[in-house]
Amino acid sequence: MGKLYTFLKYFFITIWTVFVVAPFLWALTTSFKDFNSVNGGVTYIPWVDFEPNLEGWRVLIKSPAQGGVDIVEPYFNSLFVTCTASLISIILGTLSAYALSRYTFKAGPIKNNDITFFFISQRIMPPIVLSIPFFLFLGAVNLLDSLIGLIVVYIVLLMPIAVWIMVDFFNKVPREIDETALIDGCNPYQAFFKVVLPNSIPGLIVAGMFCIIFGWIDFFFAFILTFTEVQLLPVKIVALNSSITPWWSLSASALVSVAPLIVVAFIVERYLSKGNLSGAIK
Amino acid sequence: MNFKHKYVFLFPGLFVLIGILIFPIIFVVRLSLSGWNSYNGLNFIGLENYVRLFTDDPRFWESFFRLSFLSVTTVVLQYVIGFALAHMVWKEIKFQRFFRVLFLIPMMTTPVIMTVIWRTFFHESLGPVNDILGNFGFAPKWLTDPTLAKFTVIIVEVWQWTPFMFLLLLAGLLSLPKEPFLAAAIDGASPVRKFIYVTFPLMAPISIGAIIIRLIEASKIMDTVYVLTSGGPGTSTETSSFYIFIKGLREFQMGYAASMSFTYLIIMIISLTVIAKVLTKLLLKD
Amino acid sequence: MNLVGENLSYKLTEELQLRKISFNFEKGKLYTILGRTLSGKTTLLKTIAGLLMPDSGTIKFEGKNFLEIPVWERNIAMVYQQFINYPHLNVFENIAFPLKQRGLDPQKINEEVFNSLKLVGLEGYEKRKIQELSGGQQQRVSVARSLVKNAKILLLDEPLVNLDYKLREQLREEFKNIFINGLSEESIVIFSTTDPREAMELNGEVIVLDEGKVLQVGAAKEIFENPKNLKVAAISNDPPMNILKADIDSNKIKFEDIEIDIPDHLSKIKDKNFNFGIRASDVELNDNGFEFEVELAEISGSETLLHLTRGNAKIITSIEEVMDFKIRDKVKINFKSNKAYAFDETGNLASSPFGGSSV
């Protein structure tokens, strides 16, 4: 019985692993093809089925004028927007989360949990609902097709995540630590910065990671709110999809753009094993 | 002694959020009461849009059912598979670290970009899936058959987001207290019994949280649909989000799109609250 | 000047309240707040600290309205029952924290911290991380940190309750020394506990608290000898004092089917029906005594507690050795009636062996 279970376990894991890896492998081999390779039908293994070619990859480096695909600028744009918006979201979100965790608010019938719910409910809105008004709003203040405009919008997307994670985290830090800091002569701000915050690093890292992930993968807002001046990575790649770009450049671009977050996967696993993520759900 | 510091902490975040949101929200509501399209400006037509929505637009409600079907199916699948995976890499296993990282990776990729790859993957004549299956005699129309297209969307969504469930559930498993398991071991419980009576109940609160969060995110399915099928073939994978997108940004019936958005928002908030309560009662009835 | 509180009321929940509490704490003295769980001890301490604002009432310290001074400007220190230390700092930094906050220069800080470490017996532990320490050591760090400030008011909220028995006794002894050497002569020390024995050992002025009200105030000895009423008798004894309804008839005390000769100090009480009180330690095994049946035998430390019954009467007796009794064993006991108490029907102390009375 135990043996059957172990066998099933490895079997299932193998299948899932194949499933996870499949699109990557396919993209990888595709990226090395060129027109000659796809003439006879679908091909898989380089050197066996077809002659590998670096055309797909070379295209990434060439400038558009030479027929290349420029993904360097979108790359950095995405990076900049995501990181800035995440940073701001975490700063503002953590402050608010601390207040929601430690103090009671009451404005008529509205209490702490309602305010927290308000923050989190921003995630429910599908991008469409907000995209049209944001489109008009940014247009009115001349921030369409700009990095700053996008950052402003991303804050709405990411702050809820920061608040959600940090409220839960702060709830797990004993209140008595804040109290002791107060007794030791700290005013509430000092207590927060000198005592609570240093003990919240794991929570901040988790919040940071989730913010970066959800910011990096946004397609829709970037799609709606930027055109030519500013292009973000996801938008660029999708644009390639609809044009006549051959599959190999497409695959190469795609692979390059998803690579960075794999690093994040390692960091997440590290913290997971240390048991630091367990507080993020309620 | 005053407590004004508590407001100093809360308000920056709250104000920034409300500040950024306030105009768009009010605008959406106002817009929904207008007939803004390519011809009219911001006129006022009262509740006409809503009336039309509720009486004359079966396509919206169909899209809503489709959305419910898609999101519930994917979330259930993600939950089951995610839980299974989490459970398997929870305890000592060969290459544990490798598998844990590997299983996290799909979530770290940009959905749209991966979907572009999936599109080539499932391509009916040039893609590897049909090539391999062709050897066995059948080549399903992954992207052009109405029913199958839904299935393809589900496959892509499951690939993309199961890691999210996996992550939350594994974190949950790792944080469980040891005592109940020791007790079960002493009582000589089999692995199956252990799971049903110890592991699963202990994971109930985390499961509910994970499911709700995933449902919130899954209901926004848009990227995948846009790239993979553009809502098609026909309208078979058209979700509410996509339909609103078409009406608003393709057909430019902004006023109507706004009313759909607002209705959608209310329905979502209500259903999620209901689902949360039901799940809580169901899983925590101990 | 003193720490004076008047009519402090605070409502957290229906159960947890302070009801018009007043106190007058003098400088240089040790006060023990004795009460059961949920009696309001922690709430009271936190209110004095400023972590909670009372709904009504005033607190004045050195003549100034304490309530207007925020927590961080009050010159206080507090030790919690859960060992609270800053997890991200090591032992030295933990103790130095309040001094650093005050802006003392590093040399002075060094000096003070090392003095404190010596006082709590943790020399050599400066570089250790908090997580590496045992519970007792962590609590010592908390105490050291609270001493280093030379605060005018030192609050301790059941600081020993989470330590094991031996450690508790040991630290209790050390506390006496710590309080004398570690604090200035002007400091007020307020120590809360649920354990009457702890209150007696500390030997300070005891304030008995129950359900948010002050029941009695007095020297430890006084509380012990003359508890004002039944509630105080219950709170200030562990195990609780045995209380039996009895009446006097022809110079004998009668309860159940037992008759005891009436001792002198009880002979003058007025009511014929009263509550007869006797401590578990004043009920002894005696072969010529009254027969009771064992309901339960507990071993507590090096004592045996027997829960006995006879008819409707229930008595607990404590024996100063470990003995083996089984349920339904029969034992014979005698009451040291010269140590007995009488409480009238409303529960107030009518007569005590030490001459006290509230009626």
C-alpha cells in the first residue's frame, strides 16, 4: 500500500513536471528554427529534426531599423514601473496595514475590517472597469503613454496586496512589543520604525515579492494606457504575436522576458522553507 | 493624550488609494447613466443602459455563466492539483527543493507571454500537440472548436495559476502544528485517514482563504482569452470581462460598457461574500 | 508625592472592567495586587502605564495629571508575564534600548547595562540572542531592562507565572534583592499575582482585587490574618479556605453531624448561624477525629491535598508530605479550631483568630 502510494506520487509529480516544462521546451526549440526548419512539418529536436539557427535570438539584439525586435527598452520600462509602483505600494500599504492592525477605527458604522475589505476589494475589479475611466483621467492630466501615469495606476493594483499581507503579518507580531517600546520612551512612530519594522522583514519580503510578481505580469493596463512612447514588455510581446513576426523571434523574446522572475521563484522557495509565508492567508 | 498618530499611519495609504480611485469610480457610475458612444457625448439617459442590460442582452448573462463555469472549474482544479502537489513535496522526497522551485515557476511568468507560446503550442496544424496526437489518429481543434476552446483556456489557466494555490497551501502545511499528527500516528491512522481527519480539517481556514483569493483573480480572466482565442470561436470563450472590453473599447459603447462594469462589480462582490460564507460554514462546521 | 488614582473605571467587555478603583501608592514601597484571573489586574497596570485610557477617573503622579502625559514620557517600566524582549536585538542591546532612547552617552550606557546584568545574574550573556535563552533567562533580561531606567514606577504583571515551580521560587527570592539594590529609594513597585503565597512572600502592601473592585487593602500579614470577607478569604488562600455553614448550639459549633467545642475567639459572635472558615493547613489527620471519605487526592509539590466529604460537607486538607490515598478511603481529621474564622451570613468577617473583625 505504501509502495503503491509512493509510485503514484512520483508518477503524478513526473506528469506534472512534464506539463510544467513542456511550453518552455517547445519555445526553446522553436527559438532556434528558421524558415527552412518548418517546411516539412513540425520539428522538435535540434540537429536531429532541423538545423538550429540563431536568427530568432539575433533579432533581439538588432534594432528595429535592421528588422530586429527591440525588447531592451520595454524590459527596462517594465522593470522601472513595477519596482517603483511596488515600492510606493509597500510603503503606503505597510503604514496603513499597521494602523489597521493596531488601532481601532470607527467612523459611524465603518470599522477596521471594513476598511481592510475596502483595500482588498480593489482586486475584485476587473481591469476593464477601471481602464476606461483611467484612460480618460490620465488623458486629462496628460499622463497617457507615460511611465508615471502607469505607476499611478499600478499603485491601485498593488497596494491592496501589500495591505492584505502586512495586516495579517502585523497581527502576528505581539502587541506587547509595541507597548514595551512605548514604555521605553519611544513615541508611536519610533516604536514602529525601530521595533516593529525590523521584526517584520519576512512579511515585507513576501509582500514585496507578490507586488513585483503581480506588477510585472500586468498586460491590460499597459495595453490600454500606453502606445508608442512607452511600451511595457507584455504589450510588446503580444504585439509581436499579431504581426507577422516569425515564431522563432517570438519564442526567443518570450523566453527572455520570463526569465527574471524565475529568480524570484528561488527566493520564494527559500522563504517558504523557513516557514515565513504561513501568515499570509486568512 | 491624543491618538492622532493612528491616523497618520492609516491615511497616506488610504488617501492615495481613494484619491486615485475616486474619479474613475464616480466616472464609471456617471458614465453608466449615459449613452456615450461614437456619436453621443456624455449625455444623460438615466437607467436606460441597465434596463437594456437586464432585459435585452442575453449575451452578457451568457458571458457571465461562461465566466462562472471557467473560473469555478479552474479554481477547483487548481485547488485539487495544488493541494496534491503541496502534500507531495511537503515531507522529505527526492529532489524536494528542485520540485518546489519548479512547481512555482509557472506563476512567475507573465501570463500573456506564456499564452503567446501556448498559442503556438496548440496550433492545429503547426503545433506539437496535434503533431504528436496525429500519430495516434486524432487532431483536436484546440482553438477552433467551441467546446474544446474552453477546455484549452482551462488548461492554460491551470498551468499558470496552480502554483499560486500550491504556494499558499504548502505554506499552510508547513505551518501546521505537529501534535495532531503525533496523536494520529499513535492511534495508528492510515495515511488516508490521516488526511481526511487531520490534515484537511486543519487546512480548512487556509483553503478557504486561498480559494476566495483565487476566485477573485480568476474571475478577471482576460489576458488568456484575449491572446489565445479572442473570445472565440464565436463567443464560446467570451467572459464577462472580454465582452465588456468588446463593447467598450471595440464598439465604443462606453456608456453601456460602464453599466455592465458596475453591474458586474456588484454581482461579484455579492457572490464572493456569499461563497465565502458558504465555504466557511461548510468547511469549518466542526 | 504619591501615585494617586481616583475612581478609575474602564470597560473592555462585560466581564473585564475596572469599577471605580482608587489607590494611593507611596514612594519607596512595594505593592502587591492580588486577584484571580480576569479580576482586572492587568487592566489596572496597563491603565497606570498609560497603555489604556480609563473611561472615567483620574490618576495623579507627583501632583501632575498623569493621564495627560503620553506613555513614552512617563518614567515607568513594565515587565510582562509573557517574556517580552526585542527579538531583533541581542541581550545587551535589549537592555540598552531605553537608555539609548534617552540619549545617554555610550560609556554610561555600558556601565548601567553591566550593572543590571550583574543584578539579574546574567553576566557574560551580553552577546547572546534572545531566541537562544531559556524562559527564565528571557524574563531576567526583561527585568534587567526595566531596572536600567531607574524608573519611578515599576510595574510587574504576573512576571513569574510562566516559569516552572523551582524557577519561580528562585526568582522570587532574587526579586527581593533586586528591588532593594536595583531601584532608587523613591521607586514605587507594583507587582501583580494570582498566587497568595507569592503575595505573602513579597510582604508588601497588598491590594485584593476582584471583578474590578478593590476588596481590601493592607499589609500582607493583615490580609492573611484578617480577610475582610469570604471573597478575600478565597482569593488570599491557596487552596481556598474551607467554608462551611454552621450554627452555634450550647457552646458547640455544629455542622453536618459534627460538633466541635467553640473556641474563645468565636464565642462572642452574635449570629447563631454563620460561615465557619478554616484553612486546609489547619485541618489535620488525627485518629481520634471525624471520619471523612476521600473524594480526590492531589499531589502538589511536596504536599498532598485531600478533598474530603462527609454527607454534604466538603473539606480540603493539606498534608505536608506526599502520601498515597485512594478514592473512597476513609480518613479521620480534626479541626484546629483556634485557627478558625467566622463570617456572618452576608460574608463579612465576624471574628478571626487574630482579633480582626469587620462587623
